[in-house]
Amino acid sequence: MDVVKQSHAEEYGRQPEVIASAPGRVNLIGEHTDYNEGYVFPMAIDFSIRVALSRRADGQLHFFSVDYKDRKRAALPILKYRKEDRWANYPKGIINELVERGHELGGMDLTIHGDVPQGAGLSSSAALEVATALAVQTAFGIEMGREELARLAQHAENEFVGVKCGIMDQFISRMAKEGHAMLLDARWLTYHFVPLSLKTARFVITNSRVPHGLVDSEYNRRREECRRCVDLLSLRKPGTALRDYTPDDLRDSMGEIPEATRKRCLHVVEENQRVLEAEEALRHHDLAAFGKLMNRSHESLRDLYEVSCPELDWLVKRAQETEGVYGSRLTGAGFGGCTVTLIEEEAIPRYREHITAYERIFGFRPEIYLCRPCGGARVLESRV
């Protein structure tokens, strides 16, 4: 029996009515661009979060995390963010968002289990939000399109949890297509899928084991720096975002924009161009060109956006020095988390050997995940 299904039955004494699953993601290139209305290039990975749900006759909400062996409770209709609720704030935020939009909900028993690494920048929180939203939608018969569900989940994380994330994580978790990456235009929410025909190569994720804690990191500060830059640039060109500017525009405004802020914006402007070039490279099966763009992306995240750390820089450098590696970069928000590396499959043992000194130097043992591009969120079981 499925772990989440069995755990739900043991916890609540009855079988779940709905089980929904949503994948984590890795962003191949295009970092810190989605909340600047830019381009991103993620793929969903075959690591997921599952949410089992049974409806209750009262307004109580019971949350059970199999992985944390932890229980939280709340009650409808008024839900509030509580720091001590930690992981449960994500499903609470989804339920609160649905209530605020006027949907009639009752009490619920929810069980959560998954294998998306926590705090690694692989969007475990977005997977939890999307799986919860899909389970609740199914259980209560709510009419909602896939894109609307993704936007609802993002809004819940922005407003309830307090992380000003862009749309990418929730969007790819809901919308992904097996065997493909997605080029997403975060301004218009237009997208298309790009087949990942890598032949003998694959993307490998390496977890630095340095937790990055988005809420407590400088993520929101970076977003604010970008907003201030756009405010200054908009005095000349109203109603714009960073995607509408060139590096020359930023150089022309050097006297008006503080140096640190200008560096942040230069990263975003150039990263958008790298995403478009990377898609073109993959379409032409030019893995060498794609790898070079990954390397340049990491340099920019390290030197301009300043969201890397010594552990990530070390892993990227060792990867780039390994024969059979096309390119490597940090992925996710940074400040810890993971790297993503495009590598020939036969070179993976060499790469593993090349990073064995990491634990001695930094005190963490890195984890390597061999991932496949998978499809988006789905309902696994429904008895409603």
C-alpha cells in the first residue's frame, strides 16, 4: 500500500477520499527572472509530494506529516500564519486562499508525504501547495483550471507564508510535460515545451546540504532591489520591467542607480537573454553551447546577483573540471541548496569521485540525484 495512504488510514482510522501528487522542479537556466517578468526554463523532476485527504463533518483541519512525524491543527473559516506551524503553513495558506475566494469548504484530515528534498531549492513547498490545492479542489468539486490553480498557489505563498516568489515553481509543478522542459514567459504566462533529447547525457542535481531558508534569507531583499531599479528606470520608460531593458540602458543610468542594485539588474537582463539562447541550443541538440550558458549563468549569480556561497561555488568548479561535463550552475534561489549539471552519463562516476573531498572541507556530505523530466500534478485516487 502507498505510504501516504497507509499512514492516513493509521492516523485517522479511515481511508483517504483523494490522493493527489505534485512534482518538485529544477530550473535549468533563468534564475531570479520570473518575479521580474522574465523567462525561465524549468523541468519537473521525478521527486514528488503526495497529499491524502478525507472530509470531516466539522470545520476542523488536521494536518499530519509522515516525514516530520508531526501534527498540526487549525479551524475554518479564519486561518492565520503561525511561525510554529512551519510546514503546515503551506497547506493552510492554500485552504485560506480558497476560503477567501468564496469557495465553500468543510473540515479536512490531511496526510502529507514526499521525497522532494527539503530546503534544497527544488520547490518542495510549491509541490506541497499544488498537491494540496489539487486534493482540495477534487474533494470539494471546485471548478478551477490548471493555470488558475498555479496562480492561486503562488498567491498563497506570497500573501500567507510571506515569500515573494514568482510563478515558476507552482506553474511547472502543475503544468509540466513528461520528457520536456518548459520555456515560460512569466509576464504573460505563455509557455511552450521543449523536448529534452539528451541522448547519452542527463541533468544531475547535487545537494550542497547547506539549507537556504527562503523566508529568512536575502531572497526578498533581492526582489526589492530589482523593484527599486525598475522604479528609477521607469521614470524614463513608464510601465516597464527589467526584461524591457538592455545592458546599455543600465550603463546609461549608472549615476542614478546604486552600484549593488545595478549589478542585480544586469544579471536579470543578461539572464533573460541566456534563457532564450539556451532554448535554441537545446532545439539544435547543441549541448556544448547549453553548458557554456549554464556556466555563464553561475558566474552572474555569483558575481552580480551575489546569491551563491562557497559550497556551491566549489561544487560547480569541480563539476566544470570533470571530463564529460558540459556545464554546471547553482539552481533555485541560491544561498545554499543545489547545483544542476549537464553531464554525459558515463562521466557520473568520475564526477562522484571528483567531489569526495567536499565533506572533509565543508562538513556536509553532498547528495546526488539522478532525475528524469516528469509530468505535472495529478490525482492518483479519488472516491468522491
